[in-house]
Amino acid sequence: MSINQQLSQLYTNWKDENTGHFVSGGVVDEARYAQCETKVLYLLKEVNDPDQESDWSLVDFIRSQIQTSTFYRSTGILGIWNFGLQHGLPSHQSIIAEQKKNMADGLSSIAITNLKKSGGGGSSNMDEILLQAEYAKELWMEEIELIHPDIGVCCGTFSVVKSVVGFQTEVCDSGALYGDALGTRFVEFVHPMYRISPKIMYAHFKETMQSCRSTT
């Protein structure tokens, strides 16, 4: 079975035993993901969906944006980061010269999931994220094992992942923390909606990835 098929079965089993709103993760394009020199999973907190009317998929959400070339700010920024990582970390200016094309390219090869599987509001309560991450620990740890990324970029979630998984941390040259577990290097980074210029975030992402990858 493909990664997404295995994840679908995992989610079905989980929902059979747990009620409530559920947002699934996965790999956007498995063929593209398999070809990546560095396979990356972006670990986010929760989606902004306070109504929680129905279950939905982050993968479908991103695929629809690729198809229409219409990107939300958060996913567009992830696309820029991942395009850069998969293409030798070029300058931010060179990426945004063909911004929508490169966002789509970058998003095509990502894996993505949230620690909290139900929706939330516009801002996250980290105590709640920690509680939900602990509750769903077996689920999202199995997600990671099935996706088997080289790097897990913890977008505002590093402290929670470290607390729940438990691993030793080191500091890379950019100042970001990282640690190894489950066959993956988990790297501390900001959420793509962090209130700072996208070009500054990309510069920090570039330095962090150059440093963390050089230590593997």
C-alpha cells in the first residue's frame, strides 16, 4: 500500500475508537516525495477551523490550491521553504520571481500533519496543543513512522514534540534546536504565520537547514 493508503487505514482505526472532528495529514504527491533527496514532514499545531462541521484533509486542501494556483499565506510560505530546500536553497528573490509556480512545486513534495487533530481558532493554546498531542501520541508517532521523513520541521511545535517523544537536543549554527528520534531529525522552527517578513523567515530557514543537514 502507498503511504497515504496506510495513513487512511490508520485514521479510520483511530476514528472508530475516538469521536469528534478530525483533520488528516499525509503526503501531497507520493511520487514527488519519493524522489526528494531530503524528505520533509511539516509538523504544525492545529488548523483554523473553529466550526468543526466536518472532517477534512490537509492533503486535499493543498492539492486544491496547487490546481487553482491560489495559495493561502501559510501554505504558500511552506511551498517557498520546501521549494528552496529541494532546489539547493537558492535566494528568496529567485524563488519569488516565479512565485506561484515555485510554491506549487514546493508544496507538491511535502508531507504535512497537525499534532492536534481537531480544528481550533486563529491562535493556538499551547497547553491545549500539548494535552492533545499527548492524547494522540500513538497516532501521530505512527504517522511519522509511515511517512518516514528525513527531517521533521516543527513549525512552532518543537517544545511539544520534544516533551512527548523525548530526545536529546543540540543547537545548530542558526541557533535552532534539533534532535533525533523515530529515524527523523526534528528541527525547531517558526510557524509560517509568524508575524515577520517571509523573506526573513526564509533566510533563517535556509541557514537552519544548511546547518542541520550538514550534521547528519
